[in-house]
Amino acid sequence: MLDKEGSHSTYKKLSKHDDWNNWSFVNKIVDVMKNSKGCVKCKLIEASQIYGDELMFIPYLISAIAKDCSLMVTFRKLVGDFSESSGHNHIFRTNYGYYLVNIGIFDLYPKPLYTIQKHYKRNKDIFKAFKKEK
């Protein structure tokens, strides 16, 4: 939902600023978010007013992180009877017994600005290949 413009228009905006460092926005975002509470989107809007255009790519890059992350779901069968009022949020009852469920999220690494160019080129190649198939 954060990537509202797509790689094409985002790349066009980025191509006007080829002198930017691929990672400098990360420190700026950390500075803005450090010790802040409340609406993250509001903080990013405030930060873009302070730091300028470079932070306009943050929504795209955050969506790239979300699309690239890994989820791990583990299930462990439990022996015994666990009532639903026992206060265990991660225990689920099924027809086959009770299971402890854990969910982990991995690979939440920041993406450099050149990710936008990489996605633009990849999507362009996909469209080109699709046109050849027809």
C-alpha cells in the first residue's frame, strides 16, 4: 500500500538526482524516528520538509523491504488440555489437539536507492518479454 506510484514514476523522479548517496537517507530516517512517538507517516512528512526531496522515496523503499522479507511460522503440538481462558495468545485448538504457534519476520534490511533502478529495469525486462510472447 505504500508503493502508490510504482517503479516507473519513482525511477523517473530518482533519475533527476543521480548524485545522491545510496544510503544517506537511512541515517536521516533514524534521526527522525529516534525517540519519537505517534504517527510514523506524520514523522516522515515532517522529515521530508527538513531534509527535502531525498525522503520522497521512503514509501517505495519501505514497501520493497516488506515485499522482500521472509516469514517463518512454527507449530509445536502440545500435550494436555489448555482452556481458552488460560491467557495463552499463541495456543490454538484444532481437531487434532492444541498447538503453540510462533511467527517470525526476517530479512528486514534497508534497501539502497539503487533498488529503485533495479526494480525499474527488472519490470521493463518483464514487460518486454511478455510482449514477445504474444
